[in-house]
Amino acid sequence: MYLRSLSERQTPVVVQLRDGESLHGWIEYFDDRMVRLTREGKPNLFIYKHQILTITEKARGRAPRKDKQFEAEGSSEDSLA
């Protein structure tokens, strides 16, 4: 189910292999033995599942935890004091 969801949404992922190599792309296809990783500007790869250590969703440039509006309000309060 998880691989199907990643494939349908074309979610960018990082595939960590057992040998320590990290591959970036999105999962275009999978079956009971392998995963096809599609990569931009590089060849697509068929990877046997037994070679995969982890598959994680790649962060899409998330904003820092600190709220920018809060920072702006905080600095304006400091200038008023």
C-alpha cells in the first residue's frame, strides 16, 4: 500500500541501499521483487527489493519550524519598547 501511494503521487524519495549508497528519484513501478526508480537527468534504475535498506520521502523544502510572522511581530515589539 505504501509503495502504491508513493508511486501514484510520484512522491520524491530517497532509497538507501544496503551498501550505503543513496539514490534519489520517484517510484514509477514496483512488483514483489523489485522497484523502478525514475530519476531526472539520469538513467532509471530497477532495484531488487532485497538490496534496499530504507525508502523515505524526500523533504520538499519545508519551512523552518519558527514562524516568520512571529519573528516579525517579535521584532516590532522589541522596537516599540
